Amino acid sequence: MLKGQKTSVDWPAIPSAADAATLALLVQFEESEWWSEDKILDHQLRQLGSLLSHFQHTCPYFKDRLDGDPRTLDLDAFRRIPILTRTDIQDAGDALLSTAIPKNHGRLLSTSSSGSTGRPINARKTDVNQTFHRALNLRNHLWHRHDLDAKFGTIRGYAPDYALAPNGKYLSSWTSVYKTGPSVVLNSTRCTVGEQLHWIMKERPAYILSYPHNFHALALRCRETGIKMPWLKALLTFSEALSPGKRAIIEDTFGVLVEDMYSAAEVSMIALQCPEEPGHYHVQSENVLVEVVDENGAPCAPGKTGRLLVTDLHNFAMPFVRYEIGDLAIMGSACSCGRGLPVLKRIFGRVRNMLYLANGEQVDPDIAALHLHEIAPLRQYQMIQKSYTDIDMKLVLTRPLSEEEASRMRNLIITALGQPFTLNLIPVDDIPRHPSGKFEDFMSEMGP
């Protein structure tokens, strides 16, 4: 049933303005997902005309990147717009912001992302983008026919003092628009794998959302201890690349399907796993236009690995246009499910590993939410656990750290990890991606 906002009006429910906007998008999505790719692209280009015309007049930094009248844009003209890199965004700062964000787009919001290459940026967006995020998140639940009356668990990184073990935090619902069962959340950065398992066995959520590396660690521990979870309905993954090997181990151990979501803090949902063809990721074309290009910027044919570019169609605050997010991907052919939404067959992005403790336990070393780039001029980072007491952190900086900045960074990270490590900050010129295409923002030399 829909969530109602009006006192004593339970049925038919009158939703809040935010839920009504989300529901209106969802109704349109249910039609547009079955359009042909050509029809979807035609509507994307029309939306791009409005977006680019806005930035042509309100963003001096971006104006020079456009060629001609964006209102008559075709695909070839769009592909001539220079690629926007994370370094471009870091260098531009607030110069990338529109000087006249539409007032009816709501609040100006900030979000930080370490991205798939460990290069943190501060992204700006509006309430309009949040409405699309809510609608696409709900689409994922409905695509996979989730039982909205069930309990939903989330294990992920939060602020250091939020949803701590052993109890986590209880919330009344876990998605927008509809009434749902309870939501329970646990901060993965401040508890061990053993503490997570204790919490799961106590709460018994039907669905759990977490990172691929975390589910993999939980699966291995369950195999060691013989723990079973027969009440599970599905596991949902996000934030990093899910390899076929990890997927197989997780699904075999828990006996349920893994439903993967490909998203980024800067642009929200990029692709969702097809409910009929689990090996396919449908691009969320109502929200983003996705390209896969070769080293020269030319479009890759299906089956070829290339650099992934994302254009946010509705962010009128900051132009994420032909934005090189840092991932590699492979485009696929049309999906047998009949949806016209383009297909990604494989995504090669960030990989994170677990932090190993001397007592044999493991914890999740997620520090992406710490906004490290606000402490110092940080372009990229990578953490490497060298021992049970020492961590090296490679830093690509625009200038050397001051003693005060280095001290703040060490204290913030050690507090977030909740363990008394010695953190060695090591300035470097660059941190390359692994030849396989993945980038490991945290590696441990202590694991098996």
C-alpha cells in the first residue's frame, strides 16, 4: 500500500509531494523501459538540448566545451564534446557550478566520492536528482519482486558514530512511496565479520544490502562455521565491481541470487541488473546517457572493453557531461527480456578488500565517507595493509601536506577504522590501475 500523509486518511492514501513525484517518475519508467533504443536516445538528446543550453548560459567553464547550438544536438555533435575527467573537476572546483540553478529544482546538495580510481571529488546536485534516485531505487525493488512487507538489512559504511554494533539502528521503512516492513542498518566500518554475523542471525532480514567484498568475507566465514540462513530471499550489492568469482561463491554459500546495482555518488543509478537475465545490466537511460569508448574516444563495439563515460541528464547544478567515471565496461547486445534499455555485460571498477586483525577477525576499511579531500589537496589515494599494526597510504597531492593536515588525516582514518594502527602517509606521483582493469583502493598483504 502507498504511504499516506494526511491524518486519518488511510485508504485511498494521499502520498507526500516527494512520494507523488517519485511515483510519477516510476509510472513513466514502466512505459519507457520498453521503448526501442532509438526512441530512448531521441528523448535523451532532447533532454540534453535543455541541459546543455542551460550550462552554455550559466557555466563559463563549460561554455567553451560546446560546439554549436545544443538545441539542435545530434549524437555526432554530442560525441565532439570533450571528455570531462576527475582531474578537470578537481581543478575547476566551484567554477563548474551553474550561476543560475533553477529555483524549482530545490536544494543544492553536496556529495563526496572517492570514485573507482581513488580520486575524491565533491559533486553538487539538487533535489531533482534525489527524486530520480528514489524512483530508480524503487524500480530495482519492483523489478526483482521484493516482498515489501519483509525486513530489510543494510551493512555499509556510515559516519563513525552511527548504527554501531551490536544493535545497529532501526528504521520504520526501507524504500519510498510504499509501506514496507522494518529496516535495520549496521555500520560495517566499526564491527568485525563475526559481529556482523551475530547481528544478521539476531535480526534475520530477508534482504541484505552490502558491498561485494563484505558479502564474500561473510560467505567464507559461513563456510568455515557451517552457518546457514534459510530465511534469506536475496542479497543486494553496490558501490564496487562484483566479479563472477565472488558472485559464484556468495550465491553458492547463501543459496540466493545476488542482485547487483551499478551506481556512483556523483550521478546516482547508472545500471541495474536485469531481473530475467542476471548477466545483463540495464543502463538507466531515463537518468543517464552512457558511452563506452576506446583510447581514442571512439565508440566501442559490443563485446569490446572500453572507458565508461556518463552524462547525468537532470543535474542542472553541475555538468556531469561525458564524465569519465574511471571504470571500464563492455557493452552488450539487446536483452532477451525485451527492454530497450542498453546493456552492459561487464563492469570493471573499484575493488576493496578486508582489513585483517591479529585475532583472525576482519573489518571493512571503508573511508570514502570521511571527505579526506576537504582536509588537504588530495587527488588520489590507496591504502595497503602491511602488517597487523601498519598501513601504508599512498597519496597523490597537489602540494605537500602540512604537519597539521597530516595529523588530522591520520587521526580521522584511525578513528574510523577503530583499531590502533600506525598509518604511514606516502606521497607518490601516480597510482596506476591493475592491468585487469580494476583499481584496489584498499589492499591487505595479510589475507589468505
